[in-house]
Amino acid sequence: MKFTGLSRSVEDYLKAVYTLNERGEAAGTSQLARVLDVQPASVSGMIRRLAEDGLLEHEPYRGVRLTRAGSREALKVLRRHRIIESYLVQHLGFGWDDVHEEAERLEHAASDALVDRMAEAMGHPTNDPHGAPIPTRGGDIDPTAYPGLDEVATGSRITVRSVSDQDPARLRYFESVGLVPGAEAVVNESESDGDHVTLTVKGGRGPLTLTADVARRVTVIEA
């Protein structure tokens, strides 16, 4: 390996590639530029650098993917991020809609020892406040590919597994209608029947209609 330490920008790139691949999206130049809010030319240069360092490799028609070393480093960042989010909610009284940006800043500064202490104080949680799995200290993570809400068929009975943590307003909306991890629902109309998803959440106020883009940010377990 040629690198001896990872900068904040490198950690952000590795996490972005992992997250895109986790959602089943291509990690190409344009997708990474959008996620990281940088110019495509900057992405191309960083991809070359990370490939030279053995952290990324090109995959035909899929952009780039993480090598084993790159995946290990990305999971370290994800572990820090998700444990910090959990700690902010459980011990410091933050709302689940307020923690993403705080964790984005702190994940680059917190040591692994500090994060381990946080995890121990919480009883080693396996999921963050938004339902996403927390990697173990050894780099293991739930490998199951859960479908997005936009992928399930009309009539499906589902349990919400996780929701994206990146939009505070959307999180507040999800909470207000009961679309939170563990919530049970029935899909009344799927995206295959149009450009939206309609569902009824158990104990909710009535049918909800979500755009396909919003529904894509919710992963589910089908009954």
C-alpha cells in the first residue's frame, strides 16, 4: 500500500462509493460529483489517485468499486458516523433529523478508541437511529441487500428497515407519518403502476403517497 493515512476528502470518497454501491447505484464520475458536491474533473483526479493507492478499481459500466482495502477503510468511517449519530440521539438528546451533519464533521476527528467507548456506553448497538446497520469493530456488516420501497409490488406487506439520514425535512416528515424503522405497512400502489408509491402505515392516519425518489430512500423487509 502506498498510503500511510487517510485525509478527510479520501474518507468522504470511499464512503460515497460504498454508499452508492450499497444502494445499487453506479459509482461513476457524475454520481460521485453529485453526492460530494464537487466538479467532475476533481472526481477524475481523485479516482486515479485512489486507484493507484489500491483503494479503488474500475468496473466496466459501473464506474468504480472499492477494493478489499478500500472497503475496510470505508466501513471504518461508516462505523464512526453511525455510532456518533446513535450516541448523539441516545445520550445527548439530539433528534434523528439533527445528527447527520454533526456526524459528518465528527467522524473525521473521533478516534477509534473514542468510538469504541461510545459503542460500549450504548451496549454496542447494531443499527443507527435511522435503521442502517453499524459495522462491527472487525469490519463486518449485514450483507443482506434489502429492497427499496420503490421496488416492492402492489399488495406487499413490509416492515421499514431504514431511511436515508441526509435530509432533515424528509426525516421530520417520515417521523410525523410514522414511517420509521420497525413500522409495518401495506403497499397500496407501487412504482410499477405509476411514478409514485402509495402505502398505508399501521397505526397511521391514512394512505401516504411518496414520489419514487423519496420511496427509494426507504429500505424495507417484505413479509
